[in-house]
Amino acid sequence: MSTSERTTSPARNHALAEALAWISKFAHAWKAIEPAPHSLSIDGFIIWGPVLYEKHGSEDPVELAAQLYGKSGEYSRYLYPDRSSQSGDALSTFTPKV
């Protein structure tokens, strides 16, 4: 390992740890709001979380979860894999009208 690799690795690890902590706070806040938490797949946040962090990383994740709750759009199929898109969840609101 070169000297330049050693000096850049901690910065990348810190950024990754920061992103993961933000995503975790968001996911746990969403789960706390969810009236049927058993229907929620926390694994869905592995897909949606990085997208949210990229766009909203400077915002408070708990407040953002409260603002976005029920508005997961195309990601609802990952968050709620046992629900159909016709069950009234947020996915149907993002489907184009034909």
C-alpha cells in the first residue's frame, strides 16, 4: 500500500460511515412512524437510502422521514415487498395516468 493510499482511506471510510449513519437514522425514523412495521423491509433502505442521502444528506434524517413518510414512490416495492402496487401505497401516486 502506498503512502497516498493510506492517507486517503480514512477520509473515504469517514464519509461512508457518515452516510450509513444518516441512512440508518432515516430508516429507523420511518419505521417508528410506520403503523405496521412488520410489513416494512428495512432492506429496502439499502436501495433507497443512498439516493436519499445523495439528495438530502444535509437535512435532518428524522425530519425528512416525517416529511416523506408515505411518499416512497418507486421504492415502495422494496420497502413493502409484500404489498401490491394497488394497495393504496405511495407507489400508485407516482404511476403515470394512461
